[in-house]
Amino acid sequence: MISQSSVNTRARVFLKIELDGLTLRYSDHDMYAKDTDGNYYFWEARIKSLGNVTAGFNDFKEAAETTSAVTISLFNGKRADPEDTLDDLVSDYFWGGKTATIFVAEPTEIQEANTMDTGYLTVGPDVTMGPDVFMGDYSLTPYFAHSEYVLADADIIFKGKISFPNVFSLYSDTELEFSIYDDRYLSETLLNPNIYQTGIVETDTTYPYIRDTDVSKQIPVIYGDHSNLPIAYAAMTDTSENLSTTFKVADTAGLAAGQAPVSYIDLDCLVDDGVIKIYSVDETTATLVIFTKYLQPDSRVYARVKGKTRGTNIASNFGGSSSDLLEHPVEVLYDLLSNYLGVPDSRIDLDSFTDFQDANPDLVCKAYFDKPVSIAEIIPSLTFEFGMDLFSLGEKFYLSTLTFAAPTSVTQITEDDFAPESFKVSVDPNRMYANKVSVLFDPFYQEDQFTNGLELIHSQKRSFHGIETNLQYQCVWNHEDDQIVNRFGRLLYIASLPPRQVNFKGMAPCFARRPNDVLEVNHFIYSSQNLYLRQISKNLNDFTADVSCWDIGVLDVKDWATALASVPATLSDAQNASHAIYHGDLTITDGFNDELYLAYNGAGSTVVALTPGTYDTPELLAAHISAQLTATAGASVTVTYSRSTGKFTLSAPANFEINWTSFYSASVARCNLGFDETVHLTGTNTYTSTYVCPFDGVNQVSSWD
Amino acid sequence: MIRFLTESKMDAATLTSLSVNASFPLANIIDTKLKKTYRTTGLLNEWIKFDLGGAEQLLSFCFFYSNLTPSATITLYGSATDLGNTEASWAGAAYSQVITDFDQRAGFLDLSQTYQWWMLAISDSANTSGYIELGRIFAGVHVSPEDNISESLREGLVDSSIVNFTQGRSAYGTTREKFKQFSFDFTDIDSDDQQTLRDLFNEVGKTEPFVIIFDSDVEPVELTRYGLFTSDLEFSSTPNYRANCALSFVELR
């Protein structure tokens, strides 16, 4: 562990390469050190240079995790023995795809040298120089210290596989250079590699009765609940000359222990344009049987299904039943890493996975893969669509998310933690500013064929800037309206700020930081400002780190609150028109919503006029309303807005009433502040909104289907 | 007088020892990498025996990198025959000499002996490590020009550590090894000495590690270094077919 508090470090870098039948051990210094098996090995000083180890993300608007890869350069030249080069190793062993691990270790024991302190030098024929000429007192210097390094106590900085097929990017008589990548980027493993074959070739999987039109089609892999629509194409897999015909909907290959390819097949299926009853289903083989009499020669059958089950490993790691539907995105991600990329549990930080799931227990995802798709392609879409930040650090995969609650821990950064002139602030350098996000739906997944997506609009920013800037996405996995609003609403919030990027070169205390850490900085324009670390690039030569953070505001509760549940499901057109504030618009419009009706302390109802215009914040609007009510009442009527609850509160020294008269009358332009219009406010001197008033960019984005 | 020791007779020897830690084999004492060390399993009466295959002359005996304490007893024995596998059995060897000029960086013995069998015996009861560790043994016949180096020997102690300063003017260091580098001159040397240097440079160039003993006469261990030339060989002529020559040398760790 690189000590974060020490000014100096004697840390050393170790590289282990596991070839078939041979393990290479290199360092930046010749030394013996204990490997993780507890045995001493000699680590030869062949490391010429190591590229930075980077973990994290480029920005927020796309699944842009920084590729986790490290470039390594080794000395190839001979040291003393003409045969002492890497040439034989390159020719006799295959390096591509082999595991390489980078460790950094501090010494566990340091023995200062025992050296002689003075001496004499005789030069020339007869001249003797005395002890003070240049000997010095070497016994005071740690000149030849013995240091013990134990890799079991070391940090694994990176573990990956040597690139393949392009193994060596540079190979000369002096240097050997190659790169190692984390497991996701080396593999183009297909999620669904199996296709329907006719058995003509002897080794093929045999479906002799498969229709010609289905030959070489991918056998689908299905995740999540698709039972609302008959989307699962059923391929006929036996002869139709029998009384019943068998169809297949999903692949049974590539399943983890205890997994079934589908957890449910509905007995109602779609045959051509009609619904018929299935005779029998078998979820373990993903097959269904239909009486042949219901079929035409070219009938197309579609079933309503629920996809893969969780299996034994997921049930063991995340709890619950192995036979349940696999649909939580965290568990699906684990399935992809573990089952398809072969990442062992020891290399997945399960705590961070379960933490994310515990914080978001109700997330569901679904996807139907009947076209060839690689794991490396679908993992980024899965993580991005659910706001899951997956990154590899050391030898493990971690899952985190930007917390929109107050951070539980922060690391303070001062001028003593970064290099001079390295602290730089850029406003929206990646040009992600947007005041609108559109999420398009694939009609394949939608019951309502006329629903084309969701639009999330930051109306305040749009009106302020006068230009609509749109980010557009199409989701592969996320098809639930409330999940999309929650996830992409947060993205819109960040994009509309616009965000500022802070970069600096951090010293040793920053070396151990990781993505989504929160740094608190007092420097330049910032006073105790929280910065979210999104990318860190660690330098293994001097143990500094290039840190990239984003100033996306104090993402605590006051700036974000999900309020959808408090919004009435439907409002009339007139209610919509007169409830502009209710819908998050801070605009007072003449003749529209610019009046309130106040009866203070037993007096009659009096119209209170509000000044038309757009108010920058709900607090400013509340202050204006307070001033106008006070002027009318002749007493202090306080109006406040709570960002944490999203509600207005009106209070005064004496009882007062707010009358909602003449509902739905276009001639009455009253300003509702989230109150139930069917209930006059009366009987007390303090009232709080019935409904949450979520204001765009404050704590809510508005959404329209 | 300066000595250049370019070939170690021990590299071709058959090696045996009293004890060896299997993770730190005996062959490491003739490995060119100093930190690739040999370790015993004990501290008393440990020995390493060298069979050179035939009688060979040794004029300089050096070793580099050890964990020896100042109270260690180190004795070099020489014999025409193998006297056995204990230090006691070598007590009557034709040649024996206690090595007193040593520290944990290097050890040196000046001798002029010719034998086939050699034993290096070590006892170090005060060593808290529990074992004796040796890096490299380098012994053989050196070459020396007739004329010694001039008085202008320049020595530097280089720290290869990396230091980063912060905005707040504190500093973080990555501590690395220090090493010596030397520059020295031969002034007005004759053609025979020039040829000696040419032969030397042809043999080792700038890639083959060798041993320099700057002063073999008086407490030379501080000036006994294992390393490489870092300069090319150049002569600048002086009258009467003589020449000056400047060389640079860096220590290997």
C-alpha cells in the first residue's frame, strides 16, 4: 500500500507475466521478493517503463468508460550474458492473451547499510590523499540498504491480459513493448454465438427440421420480463408431420449453474395474426409444443416469455431464489462478467455490487438478443442506462454510482496535495451541455406502438438560453418510464448545469483514490467544494496521479428529490393551464396565473396581484408572493419553499384563508402553489402544499410521454 | 595503483557450499546481477568451495553486496587439492588469509596465489538475519597501466530518487538507490599504457560489467566498484608519442 501520509516512499513496481509453463517476474530494481505464494523469487530489473494505469470515465453523456489498459516496455538487451535477452522467451512462448499483473509494494523491512566511513586514496606515483578529500561519512547514508518486499501485502494496481492477436507493439534488440487490457476489452465473446444449423456438417448442432428461413439465425438469449408482448420468435425444430410440433425460443447453451434459458412461457402465443393455446411448455429447454392442426406451412409463432433465471451463483451472492427471473441490472451485469467473460468472484467486488442493488432494489431490465452481439458491446449500454459506473481497478471490477445524497466521506485536497500550476478548471470541455434529453423506444418492446419515447426537458434552462440542445438515446435494456425519467433526469440535471471539469496532478495521497470518490477542495474559485472524481491516471514511476474531477454541484438532497409519486396522475387541460408552477415552471403570466385570493384575519377575500415574469428560483418567487400578500394583509405573510420537500409553506401571525373560487374559469387566473384546489385553505395561520412542486433544474425534470 | 579486473575465474568454477537456501541458489554468486544473491541457512563456519579445474592465479579477490556485520570472520583458503568439506579441514591449507577489508557493499583482498581449489569461509554470529547473503564474487588477474591515474579523480554520489514539489511547497519523494560515478584521467601515458587501455576497452566496452579497484594499496574497499564504462575511449596526444586519456565509470547496484 502506498502510504498516503508519508512524504517519501520506497515503493517498488513488480510485474508478473504468466505464460504457459513459465512465470516471468520483473521489477524496476533487481531484487528478491516474496511472491503471493509465500516463496522468494528473483525479480529482474527489466521494466523500462510503464504507462499510466487509468480507471474511470470520460464524461457523463455516453457509456464512455476509459479503456482500462496499460502499456509495458521491457528492456530486451543483454545485461552481461549474450544469451540473456528476451528473444528466446518471445520465440518459445506464446504471450497473447496471457495474464499480467502489476503490483506496487512498500518494503516491510528496511535495514540501513553498514559501510566503512573513511578511506584513503593513492594517486599518481607517490601522492597520498587524506581521508577528508572526498570520502565523507558513508555510515550515515542509507547507501546499501536491504529491503524486504512481500507481494502478499502489495497493492495490485492492474491485472489483465496481454493483447491478442497484435501482441507486441514494439520488438527490437533493445526493447519489447506490449499492452495489457482488462477482461472486457480483450474479448469479443458473443453473448449468443449459437445459430440454428441443419446438421449438414457433421459437427453442427442439429436442427434437421429447421425452416430454411431460420437457418443460421442466432438462437436468442433473453433477459427480463417480456410477457406483456409476444416478442419471442419460436423456431420450429421438428417435423410438422406429427400431431404436435415443437418450437424453440431461447438458447440453452452458455448457462451458469442452475440457470434455465427462460423462466416462463405463456400458454397463449401468437400464430400469424391469431392467439392460440400452447399445448405444453418446457422452460428448461426453452421449448413449446403446439398442435400441428393450428399451423400453416409458413406459420410464424411468437411466444410471451420471461427470460433467463438467476441460477445458483447469483442466488448465492445476492440472495433469493435461483429459479427467479434474472432481471435486476446488477445481477445481469454480474451474469455477463461471470458467466460469459469468466471473471471469477475473487475479481469482482461483490460488496459494491450488492450495495448498488440494495440502494436500487426495484430496478428491472429486459433485452432480447436475436442478432449477434458481443459482451464488450452490451455491458456499456447496460451500465450506462442504469447509471451504474463499472470500472476496473487493481484486479477487481467495482460498481459505483454518483451519489445524489450527501456524501458520507470526503477527502480534503489542499495545495500540499497537487503539483504547481496543475490545477485547471474547464467549463463543459466535452460540450455535453443540454437542456433536453430524448429517450427513444424501440417499438419492439412497447405495447403502445404509438409511444415513441420520453422527453425530459429542463424548461427553465431552455427558456433562459432560448436554444434547445438535445441529447438523444435509445435504450437497449431500460424500458420502464419511471426508471428512465429517474436515470436520464439526473443526466439532464448534470448536462444543464453545465458541468465544470477540474484536473490536477495529485501527489501520493491521491494515488489510492478511485472513481466516484468525493474530494473537498479549497483552492482557486472553490471554497469547500465537493468534486466528484471520475477518472484517475496513476503514474507508476513517481506514484503521482492525474486526477479528473467534475464540479456538478453539491448533489445532496436539497438539489434532488424524486417527486413523481406526489404528482396527480391526470389533470384537466384547464388545470394544466393554470398550474404552470405546479408543473415546474417559475413563470407568472398576465391573466393566466397572476392572482391569489387572500382573506386575512376575518376580512373579506381580496385579490392579490403577482408581477408577471420568470423567476430564477422558487425562493425568489416565494419572496415575491410573500411581499404581495404582506402588502395586502397589512401583516407579515411569509412564503417559503423547501428544496428538500419541494413544497411551499405560507404562514402569518393570524389565521388567513386562501380561496380557490371559480375553478376552471378562464377568467380567474389564480396561482396555485401545489395545493389541492378542491380544498379552500382556512382555519389556521400556516399551510403547506399538498403536492410537491418540483421545479426544473432544482429538484425535478419534467417529462412528457 | 588502479586495477581493472575484467574476468572472474570463479565464473567457470564448480561450486559447492556447506548450506544453501533453495530459493537463493549458490550459482547466484557468479551471476552478473548483484542483487541476485546466495543465502546460507546458518551463520557459523559456512563455506563456499571453488574448483577452478586447474591451477589459476588470483591477484584480486572481491565480493559485492552482502549482509555481513563488521564482526564477521571471512577467510580465503587456497590449495592444490581439495581439503574437504569443513573449514577445519582447510586449516592447514597452503594459503589462508583473513579478509578484513569489507563492508556490506564490497570486500577486497590483494593476493598473489595460484591454486586450483579455493574456499571462502565465513562466520557471522552477530548477524540478526539468521543467514549469510552474498551477491557477487569476482576474482582473478587484473590489468594495470604502468602509470597510475592523475590527481584529478572526480567522484559523485547520484541519487536517482524522484521528488515532486507541490503547490504548497511541500515535497513527495520516491526513494531509489544511490550510486557512485567516477571520472578519472591518465596523463601523459606512454604507448604501452595506451595499448593496455585499448585492450581493456575492446574487452569490456560500455556493456560488460567489470571491477575497478582505484587504489589497491591502502584500504581499497571504498574504491572497489563493480560497474560499466560510460565514456568512449579517446586519447589526446602529447609530445613524445604520449597521450592523455579521460574515462568515466558508473557503479552498478
